[in-house]
Amino acid sequence: MNREIEAMFAKITNITTQVHTSLLENETGADAILVCLSEAELRQDAVLGHAQLDQALARMRAKGQFTGASDELEALPTYGLLPYAYVLVAGLGPAASRDTLRAAAVFASRKALALGVESLALKLPSGFDSRSAASALTEGLLLGTYRIAAYRKNEPARAELRRAVLLTEAAADAALLEEAIAAAEAVAEGTNYARDLTNLPGNKLIPASLAEEAVRLAQHYGFACEVLDEQELAARGMGGLLAVGAGSVNPPRMITLQYKGDPDSTDVLGLVGKGVTFDTGGISMKRPDGMEEMISDMGGAATLLGALHIVGQLKPKVNLVVVIPAAENMTSGAAYRPGDIVTLLSGHSVEVLNTDAEGRIILAEGITYAKQQGATRLIDVATLTGAILICFADVATGAVTNDDEFLKPLLQAASAAGEKVWQLPNYPEYRAMLKSDVADIKNSTSSDRWAGAITAGLFIGFFAEETPWIHLDTGGTAWLWSAKGIEPKGATGVMVRTLAAYLCGEQLN
């Protein structure tokens, strides 16, 4: 791993299971215990193992301070009534689900860190599949421990949640849960890894260092890896990627990783991720306010590397070619201009109307290169447009496809992962908006406020041609200005969990 990433990457080092019969016992030595309750369970008389604590919880419910809703968590000091310093009580809403369990564990992790709790026990909820519950709680615990790295000279030591024990009432369950825990750990670690990459400042992550990180990841898991520098890009005719990176002193790279988990199959899924390590907008300059967020414009690339971190551990039976076009979109005397005509690897010409519509250009290069590398289906992930925020705010990722049947299982995977994806239409009228008078296609319409997220996606789809293709626009979901629900401030690692569910579903169910 890149040294900067390695320094900030942290996880709970020990997640185990243990049989228990009563909250009055604490053979784990944990500092606190998490108890998850549905709204119906909250109305029962004895749920916390001691009458005084149950009475305290009942008073909170009567006052409306804790209703059992899925976004609620309260820390009750036990004052020696139980062999834990705190009972963390989390709401599950009307009924427990994988999503509400994951959220409960995220909130419990955050509260444990705030309280300085280093060891946490978690009671598996009743009436819920133990494997699924263990997976959701493990995933949430690790996601909840995530914090953005700081670069202060005298950074104070941070509290760490170092140990977690999942408490089950059956000895047989304890042995069976280890595999589920390990898979959930991989998913959460891959998500946090993508967050770490995306949160790196632009001066600490440039196209060349992103390529170096991809090489390290490939070497760790045994993936094939290729990196094309600017001379090789020119030799192969990748004029779009070269144009986008021309204004920067940090030249572009084309990064390719390959995983062959099913050598007997000819099906190869191509994953293409936008890797703009910083985006000023180029000559079509962005507004200065908030431009610091543009360190996140390589969020698509980070998502794919995070997904590969999971694939390397779970080894699903799929074949992948992962392509990351990486560039820094800056302005200088060498930068490309509005009105330029650039020719891409596919041989198609692009009329550049807006240099801030750069992501779709380099993704078009990545789509073509993935097909050349044998991809039979394509998914691209990109922080592509601000227009997607007009559609969905920061709540959902937008999807565009040329094959509805291809999209269906991905939407199912997103639902299983607890990530929101919504399909946008692919009508011929939208494709017609991209027609150019002087080139094969133009990179921007006359008004990007009109169907801007759709037409941006369909620009990429033009280069997919007849190959089944899905575009995921994470422009609203890859980065948050403040924590929201289970997602942290800054990079979210969005779509890592969805891709994990899509690629490794059998190991995660």
C-alpha cells in the first residue's frame, strides 16, 4: 500500500464469536455491549438483563427519547448493574433487516469511539438468521470505525475499537459464523480502502501514484497489471486521455488490472473507473468555492480498487478486466480548449465544448480499451456530473444502460448492499442531443441543466456501442460534506459494497 494510505487504514484487529446465555455474564471482558431492539421488543418488560436498566429504558421510551427507530442509539451507563461499563441500545425500526443491523453497528462503533470503548460485545438479535446478522453487524462495525486521516504536526492519539465479540446462544452457530465474518470484513475493508484513496489530497495522489497503488494491489493479490505512460498513450492513439491531462505537469496514465477467476468462461466483465485525481475544470474553470472536493473526482477509480481488494480475498468465479484512465484536469498554456477536436482510441472524433466535461472523455477511452482487452460486458463508475445532484441530491446513484436485463441483477445487488441506485432513461432524443456538426460526437450539450446526467452517461454509451453496458454516476454519493446516516463525512466508498454483492454474492449470502 501507498505509505500515506497504510498510515490511515485501520480495522478492528479481532472479531470473534462466543456462546452466551445471559447479559449478566461477561466472559469476553468487553467494555460495553450492544443490544439491538425492534420497536416491538422495546415494549417488552425485560430486555436489558436488569430491572433498573429496563426501567430507565422504559422512561426514555415514555418520553419519546428512544422509540426504537432504526436511526436511534443510546448509551446507558450500567453503574455496576451489569458486568459492562455501558449498554448501547440500538433501534431496528419495526423489524430487523440487514440494513438496520448494519446501521446499528455503524452507530455503535461511532459511540464506542466517542466513549473510549476498546472492546465491544454484540448480542445477535433473536428471530434473525445468525449468519446474515453476523455479517451485517461485522460490516457495520468496521464501516463505523472509519475516520479521515489528519495531517497535523501534533495529532493527538485517537481512541480505537480494537476488539469485538459476537454473542450467540448456540455453539453450532459460533463455528459457522467465522466464514460470514471474514467475508464481511473483506467488504468493509474494501470500502474503507476506497474511502482512504478518495480522501487523499491532490498533492498526495497524482495519476502516477494512483498507478503505483494499483500495481501494489495487483502484486499483493496476484492480478495482472499494466500501466501505460504518456508516450505509450500517444503511440496507441488515446488522444482524449492525453488532451484531458495536457494542462498538468503530472501526465496521465492508463491503468489495467485483470483477474481470471473462471478461466473456462469466455465472459469477461469490464469495469471502468474515472480516475481524475484533481479537477479544476480546465479552461472551463469551476467556481473556487468548494473546489477542494475535487480530490474526490477519482472516486470511480477508488471504487474499483476497493472492489478488487474484496475480489482478491473472496476469489469469486468471474473474469474481470479493470481499466482506470487517470489524469489531472488543470489549466495552463498547454491545456485543451473549448472548440478543440480530439480523436480517441476508437477512432471517433470529439468536439470539446466544455473542458469540465472531461470525465466522459477519458471514460470513453477506458471503455474502448476494456473492449480491446476482451470485455464482453461493461460497467463504468464515475463522479461524472453535478447534474445528478439535481436529480437525486446526495441520496442515490444514477444508472444509465443500453441493456435493461443486464442492469437488473446489479440493482438487486445494490439493494442487498444497502446502496440506492436509480435508473435514468435512455431515449433516442437524449442521444440526439450529442450530435456535432463537425465531429462524431460532442462532449456537452447546449444546456447541461437539461438532462445533463443522462446525456453525459450516453456520451460514454456511444463508445460502448453494442456491448452491454451500465453507467453509474456517483457525482452525488461519492462525497459528503457532513456525515449522513451510516456514511461518513468526505469519501463514502459508494458502490464498493454493490459491486461486492454483484461479484461475490454467493460468498456474502
